[in-house]
Amino acid sequence: MHLAVNELRRHSSDLVIVGGVDTAQSPFTYLCFSKTQALSPTGELRPFDAAADGIAISEGVVMLVLKRLADAERDGDRVYALIQASAGSSDGKAKGITAPRPEGQMLALERAYTEVGINPATVGLFEAHGTGTVVGDQVEAQALTAFLAAAGAAPQCSAIGSVKSMIGHTKATAGVAGLAKAALALYYKVLPPTIGVTKPNPKVDFTNGPLYINSETRPWIHSSVEHPRRAGVSSFGFGGTNFHTVLEEYTGGLLDQEEVLQHWPSELLLWSAGSRRELAASLAQFDQALDSSALPALKDLAWTLYQRFKAQPQGQRLAIVAISLTDLRQKLAQARRALDSIETVCIQNPSGIYAAATPRELGKLAFLFPGQGSQYPNMLCDLAILFPEVRQVIEHFDRVLAARLPNRLSSFIFPPPAFSLDAKHAQQQALTQTNLAQPALGAVCIALTKLMATFGLHPDLVAGHSYGEYVALCAAGVFNQDTLALLSEARGRSIVEAAAHDLGTMAAVQASPVQLHKLLGIRSDVWISNLNAPEQTLISGTHTAIADAVEYLQAQGVTVQTLPVACAFHSPLVAPAKEYLSAALKKVQFASPRIPVFSNTTAAPYGEDVHTYAALLTEHLVAPVRFTDEIAAMYQAGARVFVEVGPRSVLTGLTRQILGTLPYEVVTLDSVARHGLTQLQHALGQLAVYGVPLELDRLFEGRASRRLNSETLFDETSTSMPSTTTWMVNGSATWPISQPKPPAARTTKMLASALPHSSTETTEDRQSEKFMPALSDPAPMQEQYTNGTAATPPAQPLPAAVAVSTFPTQSLQQAAHTQLPRDTTAQVMLRFQQLMGQFLDTQRSVMLSYLQQGTSTALPEEQQGNAQHPNSVPTTPQQVAALIPKATLSPTAPVVPVALMPQAAGDEVVTSPVVGAASTQQPGREQLTRQLLQIVSERTGYPSEMLDLNVNIEAELGIDSIKRIEILGMLRQRFLSAEHQLGQDTMEQLIGFKTLRGIVDWFENFLMPRRAKMACR
């Protein structure tokens, strides 16, 4: 990515396709990662979680198309994000190739943001490297926290996450996968979740620091007008490479915005017919089409049915909200049974089935706006993600109230994810504060009102409960959104600041006002504040007085409940706030309402004289809420369909209690128990069957829906089978689609059949062999092989033409006569990978030797023929030597396998016998040093002349513990005979050496007694 960006900047290219490809996940790769002890034992990758225990490796392919912005706009391309900067750094002298170093990470961050001149505190999302390892995640989060704190970032201003929590660690694809995630987050204005986090890492201050873990899908609320949304993406690699890319939201908007979700959690399906009989027949035909094994997408069915529904707006109607085809068919069956019943007039099934004949006189549509107490954290979150209208209103309130609130209003509406009950309770309490609760309610209620307008839903009259009356006035055009935001905050703050003593509280009593008067009598510190319903009355008073009243009423058998409110609303306790509120109201320019607005105080519409509005709203602060009389007056004015436009469904229940058995309908738009979109579809479905005119095209915008033909539904939507020549491929096998998938054992057997068999093996023996031949003793194999690479010195160098078909001699002889137990398939795969590793290492040494000789000798004709047949593989040193042209063999060299080290300038080519080979001369310190430096050079890539015995093995050479074992194993095999095994304590001592000099000293001291003993002989 870094190189691709530079290509465009230098104008070397006009378009760059860049990405990551990693499809090399295999048992061998899994074993390699297992040796690093970085894999999660639970198989779950949980970045930044307190219980994170490692990575979960996976495969992935991600490709991005990059252009210069001017070129993309010229060509009419869809732009997902802008790359503002890309920078990298190296950890330099570190502890090892996998050990993170905060200084290196912070250097990459500093370079990236300095390059483009962006303050990192303005970045709203950081896509972290986040591998799920304990040390790595902690270091990364702490480095980023320190970097943001130095930039002046506010607490919990930036979300942090990792795409690896969802797709695993895709290795070579991991960095670009994170970049794609961040780009899509910017495009859709959504903060994606980091899953698997239940308790954040306590060693990182995610509570007071600038970062918070975004473990939930949330709307990306961005209120600043100074800069667009920004995201930072980090990607780190082996050896201490650190890269960071800064992305920015594209605000050009040349093309229509794609929908956030193409497949919604549910769909609304509508039917309409001239009569109930016609509707039942239509449902039967539709169900029969589905029964023919058709597999249409729910959104396509919903779009097709809606087009028909619009064509016949009158008659018998049915609405079903379904989450799947199975759910749809079950609900269709219920609806058909209900329609067949003579008694059925309408269906009101809360699971998502609604039916009714269009009322003769529909009546008027009324919007009801709830008051304080209905708010809760993350209200309307799902709708804010899917519908820009909701998000934009909340962002507007943020900007208007930026100077009046300690933090953004949206940070209280959509707080960071909470990971404990105490944290959730604190978020709820924060939103209960009057100066926050009221503007928060105003924002979401106006947002819902605007969303309803996109569905063609416009009220004929409006009303609000308590504070909700301010929202009703705004919805009717009495004042604008800015005024509503400022008045809401002023009203709440006036109550808090004016009351110097007990703000009081409230309680809901299941009794009428008359009954309550009889029970409580006349009390100086308890007042009736809300007449909500015929059998529900709210009382306000001091905390002590309300507690005494609640205790007394419960003793009388009356149901009563204390309410979680900030003060005793609509009582003399808040009277001191009237003066402050009155001053704020006098600054408002009121306009005549476009539609009737009913008052809590008078239970009648606001009059034509706008000059009386300020006084009425001032008195509204302390006067009782006459909601029962208000709903009755709206019904008298012709309202028949009531819609609660706001969070929860408090007013829905009160309206039902007030109107009782009268003909009416009441609908709620929000439910805590359902996904926000599903509840919206329930509400729209009910309104549709009631005959309310709707425009539901908004539900299908940007979702690529297609219209279906019910008569050819099967042909259009059934899944066609691939041709018989198709082959299926996965990570472990390939097979024709006409045949069943082979089991894992069959794949192993196929691998076994590819290996040569010993010439002494009979046909009967081969038939009884179910698994690939393997080495008989796994313990020596662990010593000779590390990470799939042969440590045993390979055979005498051969010409290249022979090496292609030559396997390691010792391994083939053992494998040809050893049978692995039948129930150890996993071991078979392990041995196969080890055998392949030894073969490749041998082939490498052969090629090096051949090339260093500088000559090319052709094989005799008969030997070329043998080399072309895989069954003619040499299996003994003598057979190998027979294939070598005599010109390449030393006349004095014994025909035994040898190891050839890379030849440095001025150095000799040194050969050493294999393990167990007889040695007649013990090496000196000079030979020990030369061999060790050559082995380290081979295993690390550093030229031997650059190496020094005093360098730090881990910090300067990047040799981790696994590679150190490999080096020590090779050194032991070259200088110790087979009977000299090193115990666990000795190996731990060797691994603990910090420099190469310590290793040479140890081997020299170990070999000294042996040299003295041989000298005595």
C-alpha cells in the first residue's frame, strides 16, 4: 500500500491495484505457528480483551483500486475513502522479530500525521493491528494512548478495533483487510464492532484515556464542520516493521449512497385485494409458488408485493413482517386460517401479522411525542445506522449545543459500549440529567419525524407529554430545530440551577385523581402532577414526602412505583426555574402552527395569538399535565390513528387506557425488545393495513431489489446446479461434483500412494497399508527437524538433473519399512510435511554444490532414462553415487551424505559427517567459530563476514527461541556423535546465552575432555 500510494504521487501510474493474498493455510503452516506459541488455545481471537490468549490464523484475499482523486472524479468512479498519508518505521534494535516496540510504532504514527498535518485527536476510528496476543495488544494500545494524549485528545474520543476479531489473522492480507474495513466505515458512516471483547485489558486505561473499544455496531456521529470523518490504520510485521495509513471521508457525493445493509434482519410484505376471499386466494397462489422449491430473496418478494400493493390501494389488506422464507410461510399459514374464519374482522398478531378492511372513515393522523423518562442510552441506534436522516438531526443538535454541554450530546445518546452493569447504570444516570435528557429526547423525536416524512407520513395534529410539547411545537413549525435544541437545554438547566435544595422526585399511582385525593387528603409537600390516564396519576414532592406517600399507599393496597426522574416536575418545587425559562422564551420568535398543537395545560389547541405562547410554556413548567383530557380532545377533533414518535411506548399504553373501546388505532415506532428496523416495519405494516397513505420506496433505495413474476418464481429464483464437469476445491481436497466429497482419510491415502515403495514390499503389503509410510521413531525426528527444515546434513552434491528426483536417503529407507498406526492421520500429515521439508533442503544443497563447481556434466543416456521414471529413485548411498558422473566425485572422498555450507570469500568449503558418523579429529575453537557463523548466516540471511561473536543474539540478530534451537541442533549434529545427547537442562543453558561467544565457549569446554582422552590414546 505504501508503495502504491507513492506510485500515484509520483505520477508513475494512473491506477494501481493493490492488496493482499494469503491462501497458504495448511497443516505445515499451522505447525509453524504452533511452535511460536502465539495461537489461541481457545481458537478465539479477542483483541484488547483481558482474556485474550493469542491469534487465530486464517486465509484471505483483499484487493483495492487506487486512483488520484481528480482522476476518479473525472471518470465517475465511486470513491469509498481518501488516503491522506502513509508512513512506516522500523523497530531497529529490538528483542526479536515478533516482539513489539512502542517507540517504533509511535514513530510510524508521528511520521504519518506530520506528513499530512493532521491532528491525530481528530481521528474517530483506529483500526489497530490487534492480533489478540497479550503483549502485542497491550503495547499497541498504550503506544496509541500516549500518542493521542500528547496531541490533546479528549477522553474516549476515538474508537479502536481490529477486523481480525471477525475474520482471523489473515497474515499477508491482514493489513489491507483493516484498510478496507476502515474505508467502508468512512463510506457508510458506521463504526464496525470488534467482537469477542467482554472485559477490556485492565493494563490499558480505556475508561479515562482517549481510546474506547468499539464492541458494538454503532452510528458514526460526526458533528465537526472543520474536518470530515477520519480513520487511522496500523499494520505491523515480522522483524519490527510498522506502517500507519491515515484515511479521510470523501464528501464529494458524485454517486448515490449505497445502502449500509443489502440484507436486512426482516422484511415487510404487503398484500391488497378487493375482498377477503380474493386476498385468501392470492395468498394461496403465493404460498404454492413458494412451495415449488423457489428460493427468492425476501427483499425481492417485498419489493414485488409492494409494487402490486400500490396499484390497488383500497380493499382488504394484509401485512407480514418476516425474518426468513420459513418464517414467512408459517405466518402465511396463520393468516390464511384467520381469513377463513367468518368471525375475523382484523388480525393484530404482535409476531408480525396484521390485517384489516380499510375503515370507511379513516379519520385524522396524530403524532404523540413522549416526555422525560422515555429516554435510554442507544435509543434509535439501529435506525441511525441505516437512515442518514436520523444521524444528521443528532449531529445538528451536537453543533447547536456544542458550547453549552461538557461533551457532545450524541456521546450521551450513543455512549461507548459498556462492559459492566455499573458502567451501564452510569450511562443511564447521565442521560437522566434534565439538561441532557430533554435535548436528547428532542433530537431523536425530531429525527423520527423527519424519517416518517420520507415514508409519506405527515400528521394532521400533534401533541406532546410534558417536555414532549416542545417537540410538538417544533414539528408544527412554531419554531425551528435550533430553537428547540436551545430551549430544551435551557429548560433543563433552569430546573437544575434554580433549585438550591431538594429537587424532589415523582411516583406513579394506579388510581384516579379523585381516589388519590381521598387517600392522601391535603398534603403540603405532595402534589398531583400528571393526569396520565383514568387509572394512572403521577404525584410529585420531596424525596421524604414521596417515600412516605408510597409507603402509605402500598399499605392501603394501591399499586404505586417511584419513577427514575431528575426532579419533581410540574410542581411548586421547580417554580424557581420559571423566571430563567421565561427569559429564554422571550427571545424566541414564535410562528403560527401549520397544524393544530394540543396543550397539556389547557387540553386544547394553541390559539392563533403567538404572543401568548411564551406565557403558556412558562406556566406549563409547574402546571399539571392533563394528558387524559388532551387525548380525549384530539379524538373529538377527529384523530383516529395515533403514532407515538419517540423512544419506548409509554404514550401508546396511556392512549389505550384513555380511549378504551372506542374505534381507534395506536402505533409505536420504537421497542427496546426488537431491532429498531424490525419495529419500524411492524409500525409501517399496521399503518398500511389501517389505510394510511404511505410511500415505502424508501425501504428499497440502494438495495438492488428486483421484481419477480409469481408464475415463474421457481425458474427465476431456484438455484441451478453446476455442470457435471465442475470440480469442487477446498483446502484439503479436490473432487468432481458428480462424486461425493472424499473423507480426510482418503486424502491422506492419496498422498501415501504418491510416495515410492521399497522394492522388497509386496503387493499384499501395499494393499494392507492404509496410511503414508512414516518415520518409526518420532523423538529423533524432533531433534533432526525444526520447522519443517532438515537439520541433518544432506547428501553429497549431485548434478541438478539428478537432484530433481532424489529424496533424502535416510528418510526414505526408514519410511519404506515403517508403518504408522491406522488411527494417527494427523501424524501422517506431520510426517509428510517433514519429509517434504527435508527433500527441499537436500535439493537446495545439491543445487548450491552443483553451481559452485562451475561445470555442467551430462548424464549417460541410460542414466537419463532412469531419471525420467519416478519409481527408479535411488535409496542407498551407493545407488546415489552410481548416478554421479565420475568427473564430479573426489577420488578420496567417502561416499556418505555430507553438509555443504555457503562458501564465503577466502574461506574453504567445509564438510562435516552426519549424526553418528565416525570422527577421527575433534574440532578446535577456530573451526567451531567458523561453523557457527556459517549456520547463523544461513538461518538469518546475514553474511558471515558481518557477524561478530559479541552481537546480541535476540536484540541485534532477531533470533528468537525457536530459531536458536535450530542453530544449536545443527551445531550439535556437526560436532557431537549420536551417543552424546544433550539433556533438557543443558539445552536451557545454551538457549540462555545472549551472544554467539557464549555458545562457542560452551562447545569448546564440552569438547576439551574428549580431546584430552583421545590424546592419551
